[in-house]
Amino acid sequence: MANLIDLIGRIFISALFLLSAYNKIISIDGTIGWMEGFGIPGLLLYPSIILEIVLPFFIIIGYQARLCLLYTSDAADDSLR
């Protein structure tokens, strides 16, 4: 039962990051402009999107979940600012 609850929690956490990546893809021009407004090259958006898609799947399957959560939480923290 605890494993099932862990899996459900990992799916919900991963959904947040997958939705963030989806929103970045949908409004890519606006996101690049927003990033460049803070002095960050817009070219870095593409690796950010890739990480926000790949790492949540690692979180779901439990592969290096703590490490993946560390990287995605840092990316999410940046996208909320």
C-alpha cells in the first residue's frame, strides 16, 4: 500500500513539471523573451524543456528520484520567479 501511495505522489509531482514544460513549449517565444529580460540567453530554454520532460519520468519510475527532484525543483523555482 505504501508503494502505491509513493507512486501516486511521484506521478502528481511529475505532472507539475510536465505541465510546466508543456507551457514553455506552447508559448516558446514569450518564454524566450521573459528569459532574455533577466539576462539569460534564450537558447538555454531548450535544455530546460528537455530536462523538465525527461527528469519527471525518472521520478515516476523511481530511478535516482532524489537527484531528479533536486534538479527539477531548482528549475521550477526559477520558473516561478
